[in-house]
Amino acid sequence: MAVSSRFGGHGPLLFGLAVTRVIGWGSTFYAPSVLVGPLEREIGLNAEVVFAGITILLVTGALIAPAIGRMLDREGTRRAMCVGAVICALGLAVLSLAQGPVSYLASWFVIGLGHALSLANSANVTIAQLMGERTRRAIGLMMLVTGLSSSVFWPLTAVLTDAFGWRVALLVFAAMQIVIVLPIFACVPRYRPAPPPAALPDVHPAGEYGSVAPASRRAAFWLVALAFSASGLASWGLPLHLIRLFQEWGLTQAEAVWVATLSGPATIAARAIDATLGERLPVERVALWGLLLGPVLCLALPVVPMTITTAAIFVVLFSAVLGVISIARATLPLALFGRNGFAVVLGKLTVPQNIAFAAAPLLFAVMVERLGANVTLIVSAAIQAVGFAAMLALVQMVPRR
């Protein structure tokens, strides 16, 4: 009851939306990691083709995100999310029928469309439209629960695949979209946009119009896009290859895997701290410190003796940084540009960010293969430093609060 009142009576709905994010991300983004083996054995798809499906999902979302953002601002999120759940279910069902690379990859276009409508930005826009000034904490808690997607769906996918095969596992995930996700989306209140004021006031409410002066909004937008796209290259690329990097530095495979498992708990812990205490600090300054610590850690790792303890400290700190930045990626546009047009801003930001996210795994795979562990860390630090420089410039144009 206390949780529900803290969030204006929307506590049960927020919990439901968190469940939909776990199901949505777990059954699409994370499931292919478990399905690589069965897909290669049964229909001859190698790992590159399997993970190309994720790239298609992200690129599809980037292409249509601006149009979806305009729709969400105009009509609210309820109808888009419901339609997205049905499309996701259809895409997963089509994926279960794949017979080769063409049909496999084509199904990911369908899933990408449903994903963009129901998952990518829609939940955050829903929270912003419902929660007002409590949006940052609500989004932080939502992302905290979303961090459990891999922990839930990796073992679930493995159990279903071992017991019934990968096709049945995907059909089960499709059914979840209809039986669990769709009814929750249908409970989202209808959106009633506030009537425009008769005359624009001299001083706009920060929550509605953000903290950036109108003349600086375009520059601020591109600085945000550069900061989070650059950091996204590292956060969506480097962690996928940490096990291999640690092995190059002398850890055994078992030691490297054990250390890498610390990433999830560290990310969740950082998100929990930010969700509960982060409102005391301006989100742009939290992001600034995160974007500074990331490259510092990457530069320090190659010059210190590699031990299990060293690797564990790096994974915990770096994952915590990524956890904080991921929340800032969702909440900083709201603080800067306000709730008025929030979905459009998120949609436009999705284009460069999703392209960076989609390119990151392949980029880091090439760097690890051709440049080695130390140079990969240095390049990663340089990429993140670009993000830090952009965020530093952004902080200079935002008034202190």
C-alpha cells in the first residue's frame, strides 16, 4: 500500500510494466545466446547469423523510433504497446518456424517492429506521462527489475529448449506476450494530453519544459546523443568480450567466467542506489562522473598486475558505472527537455544510440581479434572519453540546481 501511494496509486501498474520488460527483453534480446547451439545443429545457422538478428532488431527500432515517438506524444502509449505485444508474439511465432538464414533474419524485422512499439521507449514515456516529478525514481526502479531479464530467461530458455526444443520455447514466449504482456498493457490509463496554455509564460515549469534554454536545445540534443552513443559503443561491446580479455591476461576460463558473473549484481546494485538516492543529485552530473570513471578504469586495467581480485574489482566498478549511465540515458532527456515532447526526443535519440549499440559487438570483436587486449582497452577508453567531453560541455550549459 505504501509503495502504491508513493507512486500516486500506480504501484501495481509499475510492477506490471516491469514484468513486461523482463519478458520482452528476455524473450528477444537475451534468448539467442542460449539458442545458438540448437539453431546451428538443426538449421545450420552460425553464431554470426544468430546474433545478426539482434542487430536487425536494434536497427529496425532506430529507423522507426522518431515516428513512434511522435505518435506516443500525441496519443499516449496504451494502443502502441498493445499492438507491439501482438506483433512481438507474431514475430516469435514466425521465428519458431524458421528453416534457414532468410526466414530467421526476416522474422527479426517483425520482432523489431513490435519491440520498438512496446518496449524500447514506451514504458519510460508511460511513466513520464503518469508520474510527473517522480519519473526519475520510477524509471530507475523499472530498470532495476529489467536487469533481471537475463538471469530469468537464460535458464528458462535452456530448460524449455532441453525439454521441448527451441521451436516450442519460442512459441511459449509468444504465448507470454498474449497471455501476460498484452493484458498488462491494456491496463495503462488512456492518455489525456494537457490543453496548451493560452499564452506562453515567461518562466516555464522545469518539469514540463526542462532545464535547457530554448536557444540551446538543439546543441544540448546533439551533445546528449554523442555522449550516450559513444558510451554505448563501450557498454554494449566491451562486456561481451571480457571473458576472452581476462583469459589473454592469464586467468583460466573458469576464473574469467566466475569474475564476469559479478557484472549483473554490480549493475543492479548501482541502479538500486541511483533509484533510491540519485534524486538528490542532478542527473547530468551523475552521468558526468560515470562517463569519467569508465575510461579511467579501462586505462588502469592494462597497467596493474592481473589477478582474480583485480579483475573482480574492474568488473564490479565498470558494471556499476554502466548501470548508472543506463539510468541517465533514460532520465537525462526528461530533465533537460521536459515532459512536453518527451517521446519525440527519446525517439530521435534512439536513432544514433541504436546504431551504436548494433555496431558495438562486431566492432569489439574485430578489435580484440586484431589489436589484442591492451589496445582494445585503450581504444575503449578513448571512445568513452568522447562521451565524457560531450557531457562536460552539456553540464556547462545547464544551470546549477
